[in-house]
Amino acid sequence: MTTSGGRPMRASAPLVRGISYATGQHPPEVVPEVMRTIHEDLHCTSVMLMDDDTTRQMEAARSALEAGLDVVIRPYLPDRRRKAVLAHLVSTARAAEELRQEHPGRVTLLVGSEFSLTSPGMIPGPRVFVRVQVLVRWRRFFDRRITRKLNRLLPEALRAARAHFGGPITYAAGFWEQVDWSDFDIVGINLYRLGTDHAAYEQRVRTLVRDSDKPVFVTEFGCGAFEGADRRGPGSFLAVNWFTDPPRMRAGHVRDEATQAGYLGELIDLFAEAGIDGCFVFTFSMAEFPHHDDASYDIDMAGFGVVKAKADDPFHWEPKAAFHEVARRYAR
């Protein structure tokens, strides 16, 4: 059976079954256990490693490879100017190439993610958190500016990466960004579902597959674990009042792990059926969103992790319903 674009349809899971992991979440001695959990319990074939510390990122990558996972290296240097971002990309590409030489066919490099949001100059605001607010409310006023500046930065980033890395290269585009994928090896997009128009989201997924002659990866998708989080999608974190100390949940939010689990399960099935080549759940854990027995302070419900941990014991995690749902889907 094939899609309308002639690509094979799959009824179980995408070929590349992944999850992201920020490598500073746990101390180095815990990371190998995390990687084994991701491979053996979540049944992932690949892990996307995000960090601004290249050394720590490569150490985690070696643990992942030893555990049987392929790796996607994703440099992340938010709120820094172009020169610093490109310099960091070059050092990451060099380190990733050493890894690729040791493990041919198992290492992919991203040049970055959502540059219009993470890098200053395309959307007004001094920090990512501020630019998110501008993006949500007034993006339409900046679409042309984003496209113009992104189309200058991306080719420069790609040239820098190609000069030092010989494996496949992609970019994690924001769903609002217009990217020319001609010179990339993989189409990558952070494609969260939000709102209630599921048919429009499904059509966008199918159009991505139909219109691309390259592999298509959904590089991020997920939501929080509270009632209604499936409609909030990437905005789930806004259920937290970040201006209190400590941060607390805004009134009216009720923890519901089934919401997160159902969202992830539905999208994994959709990606498989539509012919998406790879998907990466966002994310394994989020230490900055700790679980609390008092629902007012249980900001884990607004995070995207498939495991939860308490603030007083961040290195011990417990699987959420989403963990088991992703494991079931990926195991098929």
C-alpha cells in the first residue's frame, strides 16, 4: 500500500522511532541508564541529544550508541548572536564527525532548531520566553521578516556544518517557518498539534510526505499532562505562572496523564500511516518541571516529559502514562 505520493504506508510505527533528551538533565553516571531505558523500555531506535555543552553531548552520544541507539546531535545555543551560534555549530559538527567515523551510518546532525525563535533578530524580544509571547500573539506581522532572515542564516549554517561533518544533516524547523530544503538531506519540522482542527493537522502531515522527495522527520511533538493540554500543544507550559516563587500552576488545571498519552499515541499512529520516516517525542524528562504532591505546585503536568521526578529527588524518575503509551506504539 502506498500514500498518494507513492511512498509506502506503515501501519505500526515510523521507521525511526525516537525521543529527545536534554543531556544536562542527569549527572554523567546516570546517563547510560537513561539511554538503556530509552532503547530497551521505550523501544526507541534513535535519540535526539540537545545541549549547549558539546563535550557533555558527545559523552551522552557514546552512551546512546553503546546502548544500541542511533543518535541525532542537536546543538542548542539560545539567545546568542549569529557568530556565536555558527562557531558552536562548527565545534559540534567536528565532534559529531569523529563520532560518525567510529559509528558509520548511525549519526545525524541538526544545524539548529527554530532559529526564528531561539536566535535574536527575527522576532522582537531579548529572550526566547519573550519571543514566544510575541510569536503567539503577533506572528503574522513578522512572517516575511522571519523568512527573509532565516533564508540568509540557514545556508550559512549548512555550509559550516558540511565543512566538518560528512553524514546526513537537517534542521528542526518551527511549524511557522518557511524553509528551502533543497540542500538538506532530511526535512525536519517541529510539528505540534494544537486546537481542535485535527483534520487540518492531518492534511499538513500528509502534504509534507507527498511534497517531499526526501525523508521527513517530525523533530518535536508533544503536550502536557493536564485536561485540555492536547488543545494547547506546544503552549502547555503557559499553564504555569512563572512569576511566582516557586512557580505554580494557574488555577483550573487538573492533572490528567491520559491526555498526554492519548495525544502522543494518536500522532505516532498518524505519522506511521501517512509515511513519515521518523518522529521524536518531546521529550524524555524535564527537570525544570518537577512533580509535586500538592497540585498547585505540580508543574510537571505542564511539562512535556514522559517521566516525572520530584524537585527533592530529580535523578529518580517514574514513568507517566505517556511513557507506557509510547512504548506500546514503538514496540509494534
